[in-house]
Amino acid sequence: MPLQFHHITKQFTVQHQPITVLQDISLSLAPGELVAIIGSSGCGKSTLLRLAAGLEQAQQGSITIDGQLLTGIHPDVSLVFQEPRLFPWLSVKENIRLWMINLPLSAAQSEQQIAHYLEMMGLEDFANAWPHQLSGGMAQRVAIARGLA
Ligand SMILES: Nc1ncnc2c1ncn2[C@@H]1O[C@H](COP(=O)(O)OP(=O)(O)O)[C@@H](O)[C@H]1O
Ligand SMILES: [Mg+2]
């Protein structure tokens, strides 16, 4: 599943002034490849990830997955945010499940996936805990489990 950015240009408007955050960015990521995007604070790293996750739209250029145009959120792309962003009124398990509702999984398969990734994160004993009962690192691991699931 190559993920490709083709000549992406992204602008934001801040205080009525356009800011060009990404200009003519092209990048190709191969299956299984681990890539770090490094740059100064505010240079557009998160914006690039948010575009791939379908949370922003570029003014120019396109993104493809396996040659198919990405038009919004896609089940093969998940983003782990800088902050855990867990819903405080849902348990750990339900926080993960909520993000899986559009996946073609039976209830039993979802349950199994949730258990699998919680175990991977060392959080199997906290499936029914509330977000406020977690440490910062544990909350971030729930967010990673959610991204993987
Ligand atoms: N939703 C937004 N509205 C306006 N400006 C934004 C928005 N998101 C990001 N920006 C601006 O885009 C630039 C890049 O931000 P970002 O991609 O978050 O940077 P970083 O490389 O630190 O992750 C910054 O100048 C930021 O102010
Ligand atoms: Mg960032």
C-alpha cells in the first residue's frame, strides 16, 4: 500500500493573511517503511499527517493510496495525535471501539482486536478503566492502541 503525496500545496489563513505551509511537496512511502519527518516547529509536519488522515484538504496536489485518490478519511490510515484525545465519558475499551465502527468487523472481531492491541500496549487490565484513571503515558498508549486497531 504505497502512500504517495503528489505536489501538495497547503495554505492556511491566519488573521486574514494566507500562509503557505506546504509548497509542492511530493513523497512516496513504501509498505513497511518507517519514515520520520523532521523539521522546525510549525514547518508543516502535522499538517502533512493531517492531510494523509483526511482531516485537511490541500489547495493543490493529491494523495493516493495504492494509486487510489484519497478523498477523506480512509480505513488504512490512522493518526495518533500529539495529545491522547480520549473521550472522558467512555471507558478505555469503548474509546477504541468508537473508532472502529466503520470497519467491516463483527462484534466478536472488534472485541478481539481491542483486546489484542490493549495487550500489546500492556493495558489489558485497564480495558474498563476511565481515561481519568490513567497516567499520561497510559492514556497515550490507549491512543496508540486505538490508532493500530
Ligand atoms: N487549522 C489551522 N489554521 C491555521 N493555521 C494552521 C492550522 N493548522 C496549522 N496551522 C499553521 O500551519 C503551520 C504548520 O503547523 P503544523 O503542521 O502543526 O506544524 P508542525 O511542523 O510543528 O507540526 C503553522 O504556522 C501553524 O500555525
Ligand atoms: Mg506538529
